Amino acid sequence: MLRQNRSVNIVVGVTGGIAAYKTVHLVRLLTKAGHDVTVVPTEDALRFVGTPTWEALSRHPVTTSVHDDVARVRHVALGQGADLVIVAPATANSIAKITAGIADDLLGTTLLATEAPVLLAPAMHAEMWRNAATRANIVTVRSRGIHLVGPADGELAGGDSGPGRMAEPEQIFEAAIALLGPRDLDGMSVAVSAGGTREPIDPVRFLGNRSSGRQGVALAAEAAARGARVTLVAANISDDILTGARHPSVRVVPVGTAAELATAMKDAARDADIVIMAAAVADHRPASVADQKLTKEQGALTRLDLVENEDVVAALATLRSDGAVPAGQTIVAFAAETSPDAHERRERARRKRERKGVDLLAVNLVNAEQGFERPDNAVEIVGGGGEVVASVAGTKREVARGILDAVLTLR
């Protein structure tokens, strides 16, 4: 009996091998299980199974070109929005291209643009599978974290027999479901803030920070992949980063200032089981905003009068203590620290967690080389007793996974 999961975004790449006819059944299994499947064939793959078949089974338009649906930046959006990418069959040629990072078609760009798990189902003649070049390529893709299912040993096209037969669709399906990871947030609502607020000085200038929003976007994407309904309050995040949260279960609320973010997060928190404040929120704003550009001649830029913004995290904790949110709501805050001394960072995190009234506080070191505007991150998560309950390092998606694991352990 095949296991059933709630809907996730799966891209199925199909390359030019006779085993493509078996991929038809794989797509059918995935869609029958309720998943949202987009098929991305190569031009050669369409010689074996045509576009109408893939569109009928997936209920999505099918193209091989990076020049279609340019407005949506489809050539990267598919990879960014995927929870899993499967390539079946994965021919010797396609594996070589993946190894080299060649992106000369829609499947190639999708594979380069994704941070989701990738599963290859190799299919080729036995001699090609045993060839030294293919064996080296397999070692390389595995070292990069790409997963393989098969090949099997059996009858091949042309009457040959040996290793190289593509795994059966049911086997690929089971391997895919295993890679999707836990659906441990099914039925839950998650509110995430991301990015950096901007406090206007005049029509041209603002007080801001270096946060790109990547960590918050990764948290939203990971929560959605694990079954949650997500509200992502996005403060000044560029479109290319924000596409990483493109998912049917993610609702994006764009904001600019700390006040706007506070309002949006309070609204989102009222029905959220988990609240994660990953945005970098300005502590202060100008006391007044000039309606015209301030100039040097006026001397107005030599001094700025500031007033304190509302402490958004503390306000969210107050909502919880007032019973205005779901019972048992978990609140996670972030602390960006610049001290190179780990002990000092932990002590500051402990004090901040207690002062804010949150359940978990993720603290990370930021400077010119790490933290903001980088694809990787490293955090220590401080719990209610002041102890470090988890340390997570890696891509921001991996850090997001570790933070959500810590939340679920606490709950």
C-alpha cells in the first residue's frame, strides 16, 4: 500500500530514454497521492512521450524552453518553489550535464536553482553505467547530496541485460516520499517575519539594515513543505529571494516599516500555532519624516531625532499572555550578535529571551563576512531554561529545518 502525503510541489524531469514510458506511471502515482506535479522534459524526452500526455497527467503546461513564461522567471521559479525534484529517467548524458552544472534547457536551470532534495533514477545500457566517466559522475552527484534510486539489474532495451534498468515507478515513488521528510506541521498555522524594515527620513533616504530575508523565506518554505499554512510578512525582500517561498500554502504580506510589520504580525499571530520573528526590525525611527529631500545646505542631515519603535516580539508575547492567540502558541525570536565571544553571545541571548518572553531564541554571529546577505548561516537556539537546546549550521534551508525541529521538540 503506497503511503499518502498532503500536497507538495514536485518537479519531475524527464530525459531522453526509452524508460520515459515508465515515468508516465510515476507521474500518475504522484498526482493520485494528491501532489502538485510539474513535468519538465528535455527535447529528446518528447521523442519518447509527447507533451499532451505530460500535460494531461500533471494538469500543468509543459515546456522545455527557458524562454516561455518569462514574466514569472519560470527558468528559476520552478526549482525555487519545488519541495522535491525527480529526474526519471536520468540518462548517462543528463547525469554528466548535472555533474558539470550545464543549464542549457529548462530542466538544467531548474536543477541549478533548487535547494530541494533531488532524486535521480538512472537508466542506460550496462556498458554506459559501468563506464569510468559515469561512475565518476555518480560519485560526484552523491557527494553533493543528490539521491539515487536504482538502477536495477535486468532486461534492457534492445534485448541486452545487466545493470542500468530504471527502477520501477513504485520504487521511485516510495523513495520520493521518504525524501520529502516529515509532514509534522500538518494542520498547523505558522506566521513568519522576514527581511529588514526601512524607516523613512525623507522621500529619498531611510534607516535600514543589511538583512536580505533569506532566512525567513527559508523558514516559510520549510514550514509549508512540512504541511503548515504559512503567512510570510516580508519586509523589503527582493523578488528573486522571495520566489523561494512560492508555495500554495504560503501567503505573502509585504510591509515596509517596523510599524507596518508589527500590525501584520499581530494579525497573523491571532490564529498562528507558531510565530517566528526572523525579520531585522529597526529599534528606532526618525521623529518626523521630511516631505522633501533634505539637503546639505539645510544642515538637516547632521542630526536626526529618533523615537523608539514598538518592540514587536514583546508585543506578540503580550498577545499570548492576554489569551488573544491559540492556546499553546510557540514564539521564536532571533538575535543577531556581533561579539566574537560565544559565551558573551549566549549570555546576551539568555537575557533577551527572558526579557522578550519568548520560548526559543536563535542567536547568530553577524559581521561583514557572515550572517546577513549570505546563503549560509549558523545559529544556537536558547531554550526556556537558558540552555542551548540545538546548534545548527549550513544553508539557510538547513538552519530553518533545525529551528522547526527544535520548535516541535519543545511542543
